[in-house]
Amino acid sequence: MSEQNGYENYNEDYAYQTVMRNGRPKTRVWSVFSMVFGILSVVCCCLTYVALVFGILALVFAVVSRTRLGYFDGMAIAGLVLGVFGTVIGFSFAILPFLIPDEALTKYLQDFLDGYYQSLEGVEGMQ
């Protein structure tokens, strides 16, 4: 064909020929899933086990996207990074209660509640 957009031998049916030659077209669905679950893992990082599940799903979908596409696209990288971050934060929240002694946690909660009740003393109707 004639030169078009600076390319010689430009073929208008390139996409169709690519699909016919390589089978199904490559989609970025797995990358989108990875990014969505990565965002959910960070948003739900205080819900320890939910963040762990979402973070692990984000990591798995990023790897699946890599195998399907042959490269990491931007959404898969974002899902990978956010998934790692959400998993680490969720895991740290999961093991944190086992690392803090019960006496220290009880004293902290008691001090917090004492300060809370003192702040309510000036409010009408709260006794």
C-alpha cells in the first residue's frame, strides 16, 4: 500500500491479522484486577485478614497479567506495589497484638478511656 503516517507498507487490517496469527488478542483484564485488589488491600489495611486476602490476590493477578501479556504494564505494576504494601501492613496488624504485652495494652486503653470520659464531663447530658 502507499506510505501512510510515515510507515511504509502500512496495512489497515493489522489488528485482524495479529489476532488471526496469534489467536486471542491480549487483554489487560488481569492488570485491572491486580490494581483493583491492590487498592482494596491498602484501603482495608486495618481489617487484617481482609487486607491479606486482597493483597495476595493483587500479587497473583499481577503475575497472571505478566504471563498473559508478556510484560508488566502500568496497572500490573501498581497492583503489585499496592498488593505488597497492603499485605505487609495487614500482616503487621495481624501480628501486632501478639507482640504487645497485655499489661501495656490494658494500661494504654485505660488511659485512653479516662481521657475520653474527662473530655465528656463538660458536655451537657453526659454523666
